[in-house]
Amino acid sequence: TWKNTKWSSYNDLTLKYRTGGLEVSANVALDNGHYSADQDIEQELHIKKDLFDVHATLPVRSSWTELHYKADLSYDFNTDHSLGLSFASQKIFYNRFKSDMTQNYLKNGSFYGDVLLKTDINELDKPVWELNTYYVGKIGKLDIDLNATMLQRKTESHLNQQEFSKELGDRTITTLNNENRKMMAGKLVLAYPVWKGLLSGGTEATSTKSYGHNFNQEGIIPETDNEMKEQNIAGFAEYECQFGQWRLNAGRRFEYVKADYYSFGEWQQDPSRTYNDWFPNLSVAWQKDKWSAQLSYSKRITRPPYRMLESMIVYDSRMFYEGGNPLLRPSVRQSIDFNLTYSWLTFVTGFTRENDLFTHIGRVYDEEKEIAIFQPVNFDHQDRVYATLVASPKLGFWQPNVTLHYYQQIFDAEKYGAPEKLNKPEFSFDLKSWFVIDPTTKALVQVSYTGSNHWAFMYRGSNFAVNARLQKSFWNERLSCTLYANDIFRTSKNKMTTYYAIGLTDQDVYTYTQCVGLTLSYNFNVSRSKYKGSGAGNAEKNRL
């Protein structure tokens, strides 16, 4: 891929050996990438009785070279019994982040100072691995699906920052950050035919340890040492049955979670919590000829990523920090959705209420030093309504896919200090036009537009992009080539304004999405993998 005058490449090789019921496969991928972003920032902060206006320009450049590798082993004893094992890891050869941010400060309308902040972050190679194993079997009519997962994700980052200011003085910020996260998980699912349907149930258990240590050599930001230990035990059951054209599905999941929080080795009472929650789901579906419909209800939970729960402070600028919040609670959302399909036309609409919504806001961190912090906080609830219409007809050589989407939050942001309720709806449009030139060649032109809208405390500006690609296959589809161009007219920019009680932050960001690239893929002997593992603790894994 050619992006912002630099080449990025991703090369992977998969080898597979099969004999009898045994299958062994290995995958190696080399990722050599670059990321660029240019950002203009306007910030307004009210601290004590002072009003600060900040204008900043922030060019970001990062690059990395990483090797990812994975091996799978599976064995089918017969059609009813199989087991397998997989191991994945990575090696970082190079990972560097650099930025030079220029800032201009006004205090109560008068010039306060200019600052140049140079940031250099170097991430070192540390152990990152994941081990999975599974057994899938059948005893009589009873289906058994057993998965287990172990993983470790360790990181070490060296942050070197230098500030230069004639008016406010020079400053050096040298920070070392270490993180070590480990998880063990197991999941057992049993299924048995009952009456006119299938009854399934099981249990899932995870044990997670997340450790983070952040030390600033100059003492400008406080040292933090956090360890979180969380145990999650869940039981679940689901029944699905068919009555002619109707299909019914009902299930329930119970989760018991015990979380212990330690700071510098001392147990902390307030962020250490125990949760007991029920999560039901119910759906009714109908299908006849080209028509189908479904009405569903579900209750789900979103637990904060562990990084959000740390008390670590990140130095963004002289007057603005970022940090986590150990007191953050999970959010629980309940949704009702309706889906109607006729042939190539699909309509989906729904309503969601999310209680204890967590999102980032700006707050006063140190009033005397006039410093603000951007951190996640829980809010009472947010309601969301949405509707989507998708059409995917086949009109000869032209095969379009059109998506129209409407979304609106119902959230009283004004109650928490925003200038208004922030309930502007989003209207978006996406057209993917596929042109089938011949059986081995097809082209795509994609046009996407998203209108300006509100999300939580944020105003998000409109976004427009045009992408294109040409695909060609050779030698009975063994070799496939794809030439693509994204953001052809360089219009996909992110404009957003975040409001909070002490001010606002306005950002105009371009991440150099305009690029051209070529993908080549050759398949020597295509066959479907026999590996049947699905892993355990997948939701918990995403929090790491």
C-alpha cells in the first residue's frame, strides 16, 4: 500500500499438511506498516476563574515492523470425535511513534505562551502469546464442545517528551510504562435435541490478572502501580425450536464477577467489586418463500477495557492530561430489534437503552496548577434508535449493494454541562457498485457518506469517501490480484467537537486514508481447515 509517500506491506504464508485424520498448519505474517495523521486542535478550558484558549497543530508519524506466527494441530478420530491445539505469538522488530505538537496559549484573551512538545515513544519486544485447545465430540445425541484458552500480553514502552517554551520554560518528561496481562479461560457447551428443538447449555469461566506500572522520572505526573484480579463464572442455557414457518429461541446467562483492585500492593475497597447479573435473550422468527421476519430482545453487558480502569496518567500537554478511572462501572444495554427481509431487500430497526454508559469527558485535575484531565466516567443512561435499509439486487453485470442508515441518540448531555442536549441524528449512505466484467474479472466503485451527528458528548462532522478496486483471478482462481484505491478525492476527514462542563475540544483530523495498493494471493491447494476450536473467554480477551 502506498500512503503518504511511504510503502506499507503485509506478507503472509500459510502451509498445511494433512494425512488421515491429522492436520497440521502454520502461518507466518510480516507486517511492515506506517501510520500518519495531521490534526488541528482548538481547545477552551475554564479552570478557577481563568479562561484558556489553546490552538495546536499535531502531526503524528508512526512505523512498525512485526512478525506474527501461528501453528494449528488437529486430529479427527472419526466423524464424532476431534481435538486440536493452536499457538500464536509475535515479535516486534521495530515500533516507533513520533510527533511534534506546536501550541499557542491565550489566558483571558491575552497571549500566555507558545510551546513545542516533541514526543518519541519506543515499544520494545515483549512476550505476547496465546494457546488454545479444544475437544468437539458427540456421544449418542449429545453434542460436546469444550474449549480452553491461556494468553499473556506484555508490553514495555519508553516515552521521551521534551517541551520548549520561551514564556513557560523548558521541560523534559521521561516515562517508562510496563503492562502485563494474563488470562486463563474454559468454556463447555452441551447440546441435546428436546421435543421439536435443541436445548443447549454450559458454563464459562475466566481468570484474569492485569498489572500496570507507570513511572515518570521527573515526577511531573504521579507514579502508578495497579493490579487487577478478576474472576468471572457464567452459566447459560438456550432452547431453539421450529414450528412450521416459525422459529423460537430463548436463552439466559448468569454471570458472577469478583474484581479485586490493588495499588502499590495494597487492596483498594472502592474499586474492588462483586457483580451478579442475569442476561436473557428471546427471539421469534418467521419465514415463507422470499419473506422472512424476526423480532428479538436481548440484554448485554460491556465491561470497560482494563486500560480504562488503570489510574495511569498520560502527559498530553502542559495543561491537559489523559487517564483512566478505577471506579468505572460496566454498562448494561437492553435492545429490541425487528428485521424484515424480502428477497434482496432487508429492513432493520431497533431501540437500545444503555445504563451506566461510560464515555470520556474533560474535568479539572489540579486547580492550583490549572491542569485538566480527559478520562472515562459513567453516566445514568443513553437511549438509541436506529433503522437500516439494505438493497442488493443483481441487475445483469451490475450488482449494487445500497445501505441507508439512520441513528439517533437520546441523551441529556446538557444535564452534565454540555451547551445543549446533543441529540442530532445521523443519516448515512453507502453504495457498493460491483461490475462483473467476465467470470474472472470484476470491479467495485464504493461511495460512502455519513452526515454530521451527535454521540455522547461529541459532535461528529460529516464524512465522504470514494473507493475503487479491480479484481482478477487466473489459473482456475489459484492466483488472484486486487488493485485498489481508497479515499480517491482525499475527502475522508474526521471533524469532531467534544463538550464538557469546563470547556470543549475541537479536532480536525486527517489520517491519510488516501492510498493505492496491490494484493496478490496464490493458493497451491485450497482446502477447508479441519480446526474446530472457537476459543474461550473471547469477550474478556477483547478487554486486554
